[in-house]
Amino acid sequence: MEARDITDKCLDIWRDPYGFARGLKERGERPLAYFCSYAPEEIMHAAGFTPVRLMGATRNIASADAHLQAYCCAVARTDLDMALEGELDWLEGAVFVQTCDTMMRLSDIWRLNTSFPFHGDISLPVRMGEPVSLDYMREELASFRRSLEAYRGAPIAREDLERSIETYNRNRRLAGEVYRLRRERPEVLGGLEGTACVVAGLWMRKEEHNSLLEELLEGLDASDASDAAGGAGGDPLTPLFAAGSVCTTPDLFELARELRADIVDDDFCCGHRYIEGQVEPEGDDPLERIAERLSGRINCPAKHSAAEERTAYLAERVRACGAAGLVLFLQDFCEPWLFEVPFLKERLRDEGIPVLVLESDLQSFSRGQLRTRLQAFLETIRGV
Amino acid sequence: MNSVVGLDIGSRTIAMVEVRGGEIAFQEVRDTTHEPLQQCLELLQGREPELLVATGYGRHLARANFAHEVVTEIKAFALGCHFFFPECRTILDIGGQDTKAISVGPGGGVEDFQMNDRCAAGTGKFLEIMAMALGLRLHEFGELAMRTPSSQKISSMCTVFAESEVTGLIARNVPREEIARGLHEAVCDRSMALLKRVGIRREVVFAGGVAKNPCLRALLEERLGMRVLVPPEPQVVGALGAALSAL
């Protein structure tokens, strides 16, 4: 495939992920859902499942409101709605990593109201990233491994787990290359297309995604023509950095492009946070190594971290990619993020970084209002 | 540049301003209707501007058809208010379906802004529907609310819920002017929250169609503890700013 064909394919998957993931079962794979980038996919993969991410959908809610209050985020509500409406019948089960309050309660509601064969729970330590919580994290992973082994009726072999770690490390390395290209050569690979190529991997087996990314990178290396993969081309675009939880749809990236801007780097948990860090390839205990990677990443705001830590982290990354401003793209009612916003916004502005906060609700998504806010922000930072 | 036309295509009205030699040469406001494009073409009939700049929700529709450039309402209001009041540092714009608080620099540039959430709670459309629920025309609504110092507390800002609340108050025989005052106070509270988020600095300018409402203007002044400046024709400020952005 040409690079352009690959980015088009990935954009199509991002626009209709569950339509694509449904096909996995038809091809003989065993899709197992997860909701959060702390899910230990390597263990699920080694057990023979294809981990797939559920991160909401733009839809009206038919059944979920009987179980989840309107003040829960639309990601949780629309995921549950799809399950209750029987639209996820291709899944073998779901794995809940207990991060925010909504996700913790969603696990119970899901277990009691759906009938998928497998249900997994993993509790995370509140203080992620501190050595004192590593043993606890490792034990949680061990317990999850045992529940998967009991379900499939066979132990997960050490060599299978090592192979999965290698596959996922390779995936993160390749995705990291895509991110580097998107930052350094936006004329060849735009933010929209680059992100699509990484995000599409959330709904396919990583071996397949790795081949796709390798083909993409080879294709882009071979071509120095601008617009090789739907990059910006033409006039330089205003570089932006975006952060938040998930981008369920490509709208934010498409809007930025329409307004002559490009999101050159991000801190989304379906983006850079998902590919950050590597599992040590060698060592005695694979679970401990997986736990170390998950703990070593920048924390999700649902987990405790020192107030200054995220400011410093984001400020450094915004500067490193040369972005002219930071867009915080948040889900309505995402308390962990929204709780941090006033402080973050103030501190980042102190650092001289222009910040725009955009809230999105999947149920009443208003592209017009998002466009006005983003365009006004761009007018401000361009000073025109 | 000889003639520049600014068009502000809002959800309720379309405003057009022609600027010649840095001054307003012509202005007109009409309803948007369900055919905004047609309304724009009628407004533009007989005019041959060198440049046409569109703003408002319909700006991209205009760009696709006849406008040369587009700017956001936020930038347009900043420039428009600065034209009338160069000392303006904070703007409250309440339009048909949007409320915006804008912080402005000394040259009329936008420093920060806040917009209401997606729904039209507390905007012009809200006031229009509430006036209708009380059997009043829009211009009577604000005047009636000013006739009483006492108000009935309205707790819902959602247009649908507030309408139910008003119906309940009418059924309890609460005087209409007290309900009207309560509704205005609720809109004022909401606007104050947005203003506080961008920071309130003198001078404060109140623009957009709702700035014509005398009660809201008086309530804002009372709440802010300072005078509020209102442009001579607050509905055309966006269109004027759009035109000025090209100069």
C-alpha cells in the first residue's frame, strides 16, 4: 500500500472503529475490550485475545441512562449503551482498570447487566509512580493473569508473554517514529494522519498494526515529496499541542487542519500516553517489568501526582515540539481532568504558553462551537 | 481601501456594516430566517465593496459563496467595541444563542475569551422564549422587569426547565414583573460568572442584541459596581468589527 492509502485506511477505522473491530471476530480473532491505557494489553495478547479499546461513540443514548447518571462522562455512557443495545456482541469480554470513580462503578454495572463470557478487574494503586506501590501493582497484574488463565483453561506460557512484550515494545517504538515524523516533518505526515495511524492500532492485533506502521514509515522514507501522506503541504500551519483524555473521533484534528493549524504532538491517553515508555525486554519477572512501565509513565489525572508535575511535563513537551499553544480537549464531566484545569491553565500561562480549554460531549457534539473557539484561539496566538 | 463590508451572520439576525474612510457609511440589521444566504444577498444588493468580511455562525457559509475573508465573532466584537470605546478592556456580548466574555488589550486585540456551553441557556433566545411565556413582546419584557425592585428567584437556566418554572409561578399568581425581574437576574448571574472567568477590567462594554435590554444593563451595572458602556447600535458591533479587521 502507498503511504496515502495507509493513512486513509486508518482514518476510516478511527471514524468507525467498532464496525472495523466487529470484523476481527469474523476473522477468527477473540476481541477483548478495555477502556483505559493502564490495561496490561501484553497479558491479554499473550493469552490469545485481541485487546480492543472502547472509547465511546457519537450517538444518542437509548438504554444506558437507566444505569448511569447524566453527570457521568459520555465515554462511559455511550460504551455501556452500545453493550446494552447488543452492538458489542462480537466481544468476548471486557477488562476494567479502576481509575476514575465512573470507571470503577461502570465495571459493576457492566458485570450485572451484560452477559459477556469474561469480566476482568484490575485495581490501580492511588499513588502510581512511586516505588512503594510497585509490589501492589505487580500483584494486581498477577491476579488478573490468573483470572485470564482460569477463563481460558490453560496457563499463559512465559515465552508467549515475552513474545507479546516484544510485539508491544515494537509497536510503541514504531508509533514513536510516527510521532517523531509528525513533529519534525509535518509537510510529509500531518497531525491528523499521523495520529490516525497510531489510533487505528487500538482496534487491531498489534502484529498487523506493526506491519502497517512499518510499511507507512518505509513509504514515507522513500518519498520526499510534500503531501506524501496527506501532510500539510502549502503554507506552514500553526503548530499546536493537544492534551486530554481520549479523542473518540478525529474532529479536533480535522478542525485544526481546516483552520490552518496542525496538532504536532499530544498528551492523550489514546495517543502519546498510550505509547510512552517501554517494558524492559529482559529480566526475571515479566509482570514486574510491565508494572514498572505502567508506573513510570506520566500519571493519568485520575491518579495522584504532585501539582507541579503535570505543568512541568506539559510545558517541556510543548516547548520541545515548538507548538504555539496548548489545547486541553476534555470530555464533559471528566472530573479528574477538569479538577486540574484551573491550576494547569494558570500555571501554563505563567510559563508563557497560551492555553485553550475545549469541552466535548459526544452526545451533543457541536462542531460549529468548537470551530469558533479554536479559530478565536488561533487568531489570538497568531496576533492577526 | 475605499469600501469594506462586514457581515455578521448570527443565529437570530444578520447585521451588515459598510465602512468607508474608516467611518460607518451604512448599516442594516434583519432577521436571519431559514434562508440566511438569501438575506445576505438582498442586503448586499447594489453594494460593491472592495472587500467583504464575514463573521458569526454563518461565516463559513458566506465564505463558500461570496465573502473574501472570515473572522470569528470574538475578534470582530473586540475590534468593534474598541472602535466605539478605545478604553474598553472587557466585553460582554449576549447574542441570539451565545454569550461571550472577552478580555481586550489596549489595541483592541483579544487577550482571553470565554463562551457559554453549547445550549442557549441565558442568551437572547432564552429571554425571547421567557417573554413569550409571560405574554410579552421582547421590548416590553425588560421595561416591565424594571418596574419592581423585588424579584422571584428563578433557579433553572435551561430554557425548557425555566419555562416550566415560569408556568408554575404564573399559576401561583406571582406578579409578572417579579417573574420578569427574576429571569433577568438569572441571566445576569450567568453572565457575571463568564466575566469573572476572563477577569473584569474597566471599561466594560455590553454589546450584542441583548444589550438593548435596559433591565439587564442596569442589573449588570449594579452587580459590577461600575458603569457599563453600550455602543449606539449594539447589534452591528460584530459586523463593524469584521469590516475593521480588513483595514
